[in-house]
Amino acid sequence: MILKENDKLFVKIPNDFFYNDGEKLENIGGRNSFVLYCLITIRKNINNHTYLTIKEIDNILQIDKNIYRLKKVIINCLQLLKKYGLINFDTNIKNINNTDSIKIEWINLFPNKDDFGWIKFYADDFDIFDKIGIIPYCTMWVLRMYTNHESDTSFIAINDISSILKCRTEKVQYSIDLFEYTNLFDIIRGNYYYNESHERNIKKNNEYKYTGNIDMLMNTDDKNIKKILFPETNKQNEEELNELLN
């Protein structure tokens, strides 16, 4: 079912991909499978069908430069998404050619309007993936899916996000820095609370409130985005340049 809010269409996707230390994410094959599910979601037609080829999936997701490895990864992701009831297909994909179209059925897990356990997925949400890459994209979804609906904020620890996504803590921190720079999230840092049992002030986790405004992020120059997401590379390049100049 396609719904509308403020003249923007959205569909419902499960909000528990990253719960329980990423158990569901691991079951379906990890970050690549989640992004593939997002791609299938955004490409589905009114009948909940999506038509994709292995080659097209690779062109969009850029999983691996090795064509044999990427095909194996994509097929495994599709099979796991089917196994856990998120999609369905009849095609025997084990020996499929890279240019053969696969008819995929996107399963509507929330046919009733009043169901809980879902989050809004807008058409332009997937545009963010191409702009910032897989770890920042998944970090964005972790923060959105861990939102407390009473306060409309999330406050999951950066270390926990890193554990869920199976990536370095720095990568998550750089992603959050980008979100703050582009105002994708309002972020409150550095608050403390008094812990009586420890008899001292303890620093709270950051608080994140999703703004839903992707325009600034999408309009940010790619060079500026790379500077924020890959500061080590920028520092290394500066050091190499200084060595040449000196």
C-alpha cells in the first residue's frame, strides 16, 4: 500500500532491521541486503513488483569490482531476503545471467493502517545512498529506527551503532558529523546526568532528531562530503603534499 503525507508518497518498512544488536540485519545478509531491500522498495510498482537484473543492482549498489564475487553476494542477498519473508520471486537465480530480468515481489508486511512496527520510507530517501555511501546511509536508518516516539529522538550510543553495522566507530562518527553539517539531524551533544549509585556526573549519549530535510545534504558538494567522511585520507594527502613542497 502506498500512502501519502504532505503530498509525499511513502511506504511502510519494518523498523527492526537493527534491533537486538543487528540480529535481523545479520540474518538477511548484512548492510548490502538492507540497501538492496531499499532499492527493491523504491523500484516497486503499484502491484508491488520490481524488475531488476544483477547488472543493474551492481551498477547502483557498487558492491564489488569483481564480477563473480558481486554476483554471488547479490544472489545470496536475494535468497536471504526471500527466506525471511521480505520479498518473493519464482526465478531460479543460481545460474541466472547478469542481464536477465528478475521479477521480484515486495511483500507488504503492514497491510493495515493501524499496525505498529514500521517506519516511513519516502521516494527520495534512497537518493541519499548514492550521495553518501552504505555506512552513512545505514547509520541514518539506525538513528531513524531507534527513535523514541514520545520524545521523537534517538540516543543510541555510537559504539552500539558500530557493533550493529560491523564497522569502525570512526566511520559512524564521521557519518554523524556529516548529518550535523547538513542538518539532516538535530544533534544534542555533551549533556550529563547525575548517577546516584556512582555519585558522579555521567555523560549522556548524543540525542538525534531526524529533520527529514535532505535538500542541504543533496546539494552539498561531493568534495565537502568526502572531507567529512574520509578525514584520514585528506590528512594523508596534505602530509604527502607538504613533503613534496618541502
